[in-house]
Amino acid sequence: MSRKKKRHRIDYKEIELNIMPFIDIFSMLNTFLLFTAVFLSVGVLEVQIPFLSNSPPPDDPKDSRVFQLSVDVTKDQVEVQTSYTRPPEQLQKFPFPNNPEGRKLLHQKLSDVRKKNADTDKATVYSDDDVNWESLSAVLDSVMLRIESDPVFPPVKDAKNKDRAELDAKTFLYPKIVMGSVMLK
Amino acid sequence: MASVGGSSKDTLTLNLYPMLDIFSILICFLLMSFSSDPVSHDVDAGVELPESSTIVALDEVPTIVVTKTEIRVNDKKVADIQAGDVPEKERTQGAIYPVFDELKKLADATKRLSKNIRTDDPNAKGSTGALTMEMDKGHRFKLMKRIMLSAQQAEFVQFKLMVQKELH
């Protein structure tokens, strides 16, 4: 006895996905993003200039001998000078050429200096008038910013904002930069 | 008679998927490069910033803009730049008088406002704060020093110097 299998035939209808609303949203999103996009990422280098104040220096006894660091920038050369505020001053000078290789060596030297004097987080930068901003900013980069091979120095002990101080310690080699040559004639 | 366009049963469909692909890629790129900096600022057309590896983001719109040809304070032109310096008649003791004048007004207004703010930091009260400066990379330090001196006389001692972050 043969049994006939009954086959059900399914009729598929052609279904088309309406992608027009999808395209509309994409177009609007594209337009918005293209208008608001900032393709140039801008950052800042924070520096300060010397100022005269009547208030006494905080916790700075007159007989204290403090380590100080300065960086002299000329068109062709960058010189690191280290000394103490009281005799014996032990003045030392380390010149480097003002070019990318020289600035790498400069950073290495400054990192070594900071390792030996971890409490000194301030560097005074003196620049010649004819040094252009592009060259000076490259020197400031080398002096200020910490690179991966540098150790993380402890944050400033008496910092008012501890979170900020910790972040600064991770970001900067010398967080305080004073532009020493900005003085009235 | 057969028509030029062929059989009327033929339907033409525009394939939109390649366009969708392009849109998706473009949106992904734009969303990835969307700036998360606190302030989104377009650098002035007359200014070319130096490159820096700083990670400190810009947090306020620049007050001083130094293009190749002029100095602006809060979008107001205060001095011309000729041969990389300001004209002699506008200089006083190494500073630039119009810049000082404009910054003094700003410092007075800022100090008045900061006296009334509630803060735990006693130094924040009555302080002028930091001054953000956007300067063309070709200018010499001589000009920067003049501007800084003018600001110093107006009681601004902290500066945020704008740079272009290096792409990694």
C-alpha cells in the first residue's frame, strides 16, 4: 500500500526591508558629527612668571640651603644649571644642542637630576629673545613632561589638592615652570 | 512596437548597501575622533600652533590670540604686529600698553567676581587666575615676553600656553 506524502508548499513572499529611515538617521548623524568634529587636538603647557610679593616666603628659614635648577635656552643651545642657594653653591653646567637629539639628552639629564633631588619640582627657564615659540615649546616639553622611562616621583607633600598632585606626579617631570626672563626693564 | 527602454516588466533597483557601508565607516571614524576635551575650540586661521606631547587638555577658550599680524584680547584687536614685533609707539618698559590696558579691565572684573565665590581655597578668592594664550609658532620669545610683561602688570602670573597635541 503506497502512502502518498502530502507536501505542503510554502509560498514565500518577497519582503523588502525599508532602509530609508536608517539612511536618514545616518545622514543626520553624519552631518552633525562633521559639523562638530574638531580634528586638531589642542593642549596646554602651564607656566608662571615671577612676581613681587610683600608676603614672607612660607617655611623658608633664611639659613636653609635649597637646591635650584635653571634651564638657559638660546637658538642653538640649551644649558642646564644646577646650584644651591647658599655656599658652597656647587654650580654645575650641562650644555646640550637645541635640536631633537639634544633635547632627548636634556630630558635624560633632567630626569637624573630629579632622581637625586626628588623634592625640587620647580625649574626656572630663561630664554633668549630670538628663540622662536616652536623651539621654546619643544624645550618646555623636555623639561616639564614625564616620559614612560622616567620614574614616578612622589607628589608634593603640602599640596592643597591631593588628587591633582598625584596626577601631576604621573604626568610631569617638573610640574612648576617659571619663565625667569620675564622681568621689567 | 518594442520600446527603446526594453520590456516594461524590468525593474531597476538602486543598490544602497555600498552607501550604507561608507556611512557606517564614516560614522565610526567620526565617533572615534569625537573630541572628549572639556572645551572644543577651533584654532584661529592665522595661527599655527607648535606640537607638544602634553596630555593636559585645554579647559577654557583663549583670552589672548597672537596671530601672524595682530594681537587680540577676548576677540578684540588691540595691537598690530609688524616684522614680528609691536610698533614702538605701543611699547612701554618692554610691555605693550594696549594689551596691559585690556587685561587690567579683565583682571579687575575677574577679581570682583572671584571675591564672591564660595571656596575652601583662600588663594582662589580675589585672584585673577590663569591666562590662556594662543600664539603662532613662528613668533619669537621677545613678543611673548612683552605680552607676559603686560599681563604681569595687570596681575596675571599664570599662563596656559596653547599647543597642538602630537598624534600618536
